[in-house]
Amino acid sequence: MTCGSRLPSNLNERFSNNKSKSKRWIYPITAVLVGCLLLTIVYGIVLHKRDQALELYEEASQIALVGDYDQAKSVVEEAINNYSSFPQAEELKAFLTIAIEMEQSFADIASMREEGQYSQAIETLIAHDRNIENYNGELVSKVKDKINVLKTETRMDEISSIYESNPDINQLKVLLWELERLNSEKAEELHLDVKDKLVSLTYQEGTALIQKFQFSQALRLVEETLNFVQDSDSLINLRKTIEKEQLAFENQQQQRIEQALSAYESEETHNKEYGIEVISINTETEDEKLKVIGEIESVATVPLHSVLVHYEILDDQQNVLLTNEVYIQPETLYPRETGNFEFIHVDAEIVGKRVSAKIKEITWYLE
């Protein structure tokens, strides 16, 4: 009886059969090991290229932050060449392309500003804003900040140009509103100048209307300006003066009828014609503005109301450069009480000249 196959009688033949069986297993295992090795090498190369691309991307981002967009674009393109499946790098490249075009257009915007083409410059900057509205990040914020700065500077150029062209009261109100929207030190400084100019023109026109007895129109003018310069003491006092002058004028109309029936007494004559003495009148120049300051005293025997000083600004040859009128404070002067007046001129033709002030006439109302 036998079990299994019969063994070969030759011992060498028995060993040869065992080797054949081993070779059949060696080749597949070797192929698998070689394949794994190749995959490991390829994967390592890919990882290395990805790491290199990441480093280049970070380098490009830092270069872009200092404003060298051309160099940054070159570096990020190298990163994409190393690792093509890199959407963040592609996005950075796209943004840098836009940023480079913007930088090139900034020179054109500077030329537009110099030529007074402010609206065209602003429209170009607004278009740049739209081009990058879908991007975000530190670099984008920096570019947007630069665009906003250029917008502010362009608006300041335009506002300064209008201000230097002697705008009227309504134009000055618009300029004030525009300046309040701008956040810059220069805007704050110009805001003060525009405000002073607006107050000065309103005061002059209001005073002129009072002299024509157009009290309602004068009051409306002052109140409209006070909507823009609520803290103007001179206009607040002028409004009170207009109201009192209007009431005084109405009362005076009635008084004139009554006074026409009788002669003036000597005291009334004195109070009406000689009730004020001038103590001083001086000029000061500060920050390209001329300030006229004066002081008077009541020598009347009754209170005086709405005291109006008419004065002239003279050059060193005693030529009259301009005339002006200003109400003294307080509005009512009691006997032997002193009053003061002050007015700021911002007229370019007198600022910087050697000038003096001279009182031409003083008028007032009695009780």
C-alpha cells in the first residue's frame, strides 16, 4: 500500500522540483516590492514639490505685502510650476495681475488730478474697487486701503480747487458736508477754513440784509447756515440781533410818528449822536487770517441797543482796501458799560499786507 506520489529515485531531481515551486512566488513578491518603492519615491517627490510650492507661495505673499507685485507674481508662478494643483496660488496670481494693472493706472490717476479731471479719477478708482471686491485677505485690505487713500486725496484736491475759486454760501455748505465724510488731517484743517469762510460770508450778507430792513430774509439766511455750523457764537448772536432789530424797527416806526410831533431834548440828542466813545481798534494776523478787534464805551444816559460799528481796512498808504460792519457784544450797552467787537477776514487780497483798521461810523438804537 502507498500514500501520496512516489518519490523520484534520483535525489537531485527531488531538489529541482522544490526550487521551481519557490521561483513561482519570488517574482510576484519582487514586482510588488518594486512597485511600492516606485510609488513611495513618486509620492515623496510630489510632497517635496508641494512643500517647495508652499514655501514659494508664502514668499510671494510676503513680497506682495511690501508692494513688489511683479516679483511676487514671478515667485507665485514658480510655485504653480512646481505644484500645479494649487488653487490658492492661482488666486494670488490672478489678484497680482489685477494689482499690477492698478499700479500702472495710478500714474494716469495722478495726471488726471493734476489736470483737474477729478470725476474721471474717482470713477477709475471705483472701478478698481469693483475688480477686487471678491478677494479678501491682508494683501487685499492693503490694496483697498491705498485705493481709499487715493480717493480721499482726489476729493481733497477737488474740494481745495473749489474753495480757492471763491465759492458762494451754498457751495461752501456742500463743501462742509463733503469734508465731514473724509477722514484725514488735511480734511479737518480745510473744514475749519471753510467753516470760517461760511460764517464770514453769512455774517456779511446777513448784516447787509438788516441794513435794508429785510429782517425775515436775514433771519432765514442765518438759520440755514446754523444748520451746518451750530456752534458759531457770532451767528447765534447775529440771529438774536436780527430779532431785536426787527422788533426795534417796528417799535421805532411807531416812535418816529410820535417823535415827529415834538422836538428832541438835548439828552436825547446826546444819546443818539454822541452816545458812544471809541476806546481802541486793532488788527492781528494769524494763520493767514486778519482779525479786527475793538472796544467802545457807552457815554449815553440810557441803554443802547444793536450797536453797529462801520470800519475800514487801510493799507500803509491809507488806501481803503475794504469796508465792513460788525455788531458789538453785548447786544445792549448800559451807561458807562464797555462793549467789544471782533471779526475775522479771510479775503486773500488783504492777508499778508500791512494794514490797519479805522472806524468810519457807529450806529445804534435807543430804548
